[in-house]
Amino acid sequence: MYHLSCSPDCNQHPVTGHEAASYEASQTAAEKARLLWIALCLIGGFALVELAVGWWSHSLALLAESGHMLSDTLALGLALFATWVARLPATPQATFGYRRIEILAALVNGVGLMGIAVWIAWEAIAYLQSPPVEILSLPMLMTAIVGLGINSLSASLLHSHSHHDLNLRGAFLHMVADAVSSVGVILAAIAVWLFQWNWADGAMSLGVAILVGLGTLPLIRQSLHILLEKTPVHLNLAQIQQHLQSFEGVVSVERLRVWTIALGQEALSAHLTVGIQDGLKRDRLLENIQASLQPFGIADVFLQMTAPTEPINLSSPPKLELIRVSVPEALPPDRDSLG
């Protein structure tokens, strides 16, 4: 069995651009934390205002939105905590680090958002069966307009980071759901004000609940996909296997697995049967495989290599060839970024 080894401190030496990349990652995490703090303060403060006005005006839509915004405050706090924990360095017990905590936070936020949608829908149906005699539409309208502005601002703050961070995407979807809810309250307030359609308040709440629930499903689905360590949807396993088999000296590729550690960080493990006996040539083969997998976005590669005559022992842990692509190591959390 050929085994590629390195000295105990081989991973301590930075490669070209490593420190710069680590500094950039630290700055990005600090920026995420700052934006989450701003959104948390905006949403949490205005939720209390909406709760008071909704109780005074007898508006279910406004009360539902205030409850939604209060839950969003908790969701933003969870996202903020996950952003901090994800920056903790890897340890012997957590060899991949803590980045997957962001996936767990995204799943919790998605399930929570779905629960809120179900609760709003339940209350809306009961509200439609027995709408209140009087709804103060003008306070309801003015509060919803201000709420739309605050929710839109909070969503815009998180939008730039939501494409590549599942944790922030969950928080962003909460803000979008709030903005959609505000639009629903505005339309319901106008209907009550102009036409005395008190039922519009409950009907609009039901519509918003359905939209929020449908919009949350992709977040839950993607989070579960990663946590179940399924093959990333943007990678073709058969194509990767064919790519590995195309290297000169590779006889076969077996037990190929590709999974996601965190969004944008993929890993690969496989058993390669290699018809190369010379150690230097095997080293060169490993280097070529490493370079060729970088366009796939695969950050960690674990390979077991055997000669065609060597049996594969499936009953004992394989000896792995560990290829480390140059990726930034997590830095200790900057406590100032949370305060």
C-alpha cells in the first residue's frame, strides 16, 4: 500500500496568498455579523411597535406580522451565533471545523418559518369565519407602510451575502417574508378603509402564509441535502469518475463519494487502482489529480491507492492519501465583530 505522508507541522506553513485569503475570510465574517446586528435591531424594535398597533386596531394581519417579526429576531440571533461559531478553528475532535453549524442554523430557521406560516394560516381561517366588526384601517395602513420600508432595508442588507451562505439565506428569506407580509397588510388595510371589507384582513393573511410556506421549502430541502451528505446537485458523479479514470496509470475508480461540508466547500473520497509502482510518479499523479479537481470546487480529497494485484480490505479502515487544496483556515472569532 502506498501512503503519502507529511510532517506533523506540514499544514502550518502557508501557501502563496494563504494569509491574504484568511484575512479576507475574516473580514467577510465580520461584515456578515455587522449586517446581522443591524437587521436584528431594526426588526426587533419595530416588531414591538406592530404588536401594539395590531392589538389596538384589531388587525390579525398586523398581529401576525408582528409575531413573525419577533420570531425573525430570534432567527437573526441564531444566524449571528452560527456565523460566530463557524469561524472557530478546527480541532482534533472537529477536524473539518464548525462551518456546518451554519447549515444547521439554516435548517432551524427554515423549519421555524414553516411553522409560522402554518400558524398564520390557522389563525386566518378562524378569522375568516368570524371577522371583527370594526378594524382601524388607517393606523394599520401607516404601520404597515413603515414596516415595509424596514423589512425591505433589512433584506437588502443581507442580500449580497445570501447567494453563497445558506445561513444568511435563511435570515434573508425571513426578511423577504416580512416584506411580503407588509404588502399584504397594506392591501388589506386599503380594502378595509375603502370598501369596509373586514374579511380582506384574514384573506390576505392566509395568502401571505401560503407564499411564505412555499418560499421556505427550497431552504429546508437544500439544508437536508447537505446534512444527509448527498452528492452536491451541481456536480455529476459519473462525470467526475470518468475524469479520474482518464489519468494515465489509473486502472479503475471505486467507492467514489462526493459531499458538501459547508456551502461552497466540497469533499471527495475514492479508491483508485493504479498501475504505477514508482513513488515519484505516484506523487506526480496525486498532484495532477489535485489540480484537476479544483475547477469542480472540491476542497478536500481523500484517496486510497492500491496496485492492481493488491486486495481491497473493506473490513478495516483504509489508508488514505490526503490531498489538501489551498483553502483559508478558519481564524479565531473576532469578539469585536459581535459587539
